[in-house]
Amino acid sequence: MLQKSINEFVEGQRNWLDPVGDIIGNAIIQAKSAGGDRATRVLDFLHGVWLEHPLHPALTDVPVGAWTAACALDALDSIAPDEKLKRGADGAICIGIAAGLGAAAAGLADWHYLGGRNRRLGMLHGLLNLSAVIFYTVSLAMRRSQHRSSGSLLSILGYSLASFSAYLGGELVYGSGIGVDRTAWQRPPKEFVAVLPEAELEDNKPRRVDANGTPVMLLRRQGRIHALGHTCTHLGGPLSDGQIIDNAVVCPWHGSHFDLDSGRVVHGPATFPEKLYEVRVTNGQIEVKVGR
């Protein structure tokens, strides 16, 4: 019931969420284009390529935890006033604000690839988080100007916004699969299975084949046959339709680069590596099994 109400509310706001989202999304695309390799490195960092895991959800735990601690310290201070409790609450709020801004940057990097309902939901999620950061920033200023009661009230409002926003973030991940490995449910063969006659594999042209129900990309290059998962781990793009640049296959949907020799992510937005397959040719048939 709650999920249905939220979906109806988000869709009812599309008249302003979509234009705002387009403005922000286009600004990110232009900045990425203008920044060249430096922008690519920054985005790779924000996506979490170096971590082999999305960075945004890892960062969001910090402001939520810090602001929860601030709420607890404020509650204790209201029962038994203590300067140490006040300083602890203020410090926790500072940590939450700093981490919230970092989480926002990582979230924006991931968000701008989304479309439709998920884009609108992500836009609302981000705006609520930004509002929470603003509430906490004003709260901190009021606390330091000796208006702690009003500052504590703003903290409660900020915490409420952040909590609801966290629910929306959970809907994006668990309801829509945003940020998860899109190949996690596949069951690649652990023993060699035949997938294609060798004579049918052209040089330098990716080819999608089926390995016991799991899609695999084959590529013959410089006399060697490479085999990686066909499904991009980011949002499920078809790697067999991608380009080969240097020693990587590039997803045609969002430009993730995967190394042909290891399956690791060279450039995001993907963060999870592709499954690498062992290849052999037996009696003219290309056979593959998932690497160990």
C-alpha cells in the first residue's frame, strides 16, 4: 500500500521532476565531455570502480549513522544536560553533513544514467537528502549561536527526511535492481559446454552465444578466442553489441569498459567485473566454462 502511494506520488510530480532531472543530467554530461580523461577518472572513483562495489550505498551509511548518534546524544542531553553530550551531538552532525555531501556526489554520478520512473524516484531521493543536509547545516549554526532547542528540532526534521529518503533509496535497489550486479542470478556452466562451431566465429566481431542458458560473449582477436559474460553488470546492456577499444569491450548502453583478459572493470559506470570463461576448441566446436 505504501509503495503504491509513493509510486503514484512520484508519477504525479513528473511535470517538474523530469525538467529538473534533465537540467542536472545534461549538466553532468556536458561536464564529463568537457573534462575528458580527468572527468572519467573522477566518475570512476565516484562510481566505485576502484572498490569493485558501488560507492554510493557504502557512503550513505555514514550520515545515517552519524545523525542517529546525534539524535541519541540530544535525547540524553535533554534528560541530563552535559557539555560533552552537546559537543558529541554537534560533532556527529558535522560528520553526517560531510559524508552526506560525498554520498550525494557519488549518487549523482550513478543517477544520471537512469531513465523513466527510476530517474524520477532517484531525483526525489536526492532532493530529500539534500534537504536533510540543509536542515542539519542550519541546525548546527543555530546550536552554535545558543539556540539549541530550535537546532534540535531542525535535526529531528532533517532526520525524518533522511529516513524517508533512505526508504526511497531502498526501493531503487531492492525494487528496481539499481546498483546490483545484473549477472548475479545467472548460473554459468562449471564444465565445458559446446556453444558454437569455430568456423562461424568471425575475427574482431563480438558474438553472443548460449552456454546452458547463460549468455556469453565470444571474440576472436589476434588468434585468440576470448569469452566474457554477455550481460553488462551495470544495467544489463548487451556486450556482444559493443565496440572493442584497446583490450576492452565497451557496453553500447552506458560505456562501461571490461578488460578482455580478466573481465575487470576498466571504466565505469559498472563496478562489478564480468565473469571470465575458459575456452577450448574440441572437434571444431568452441567450448566454454566459467573460470575459477
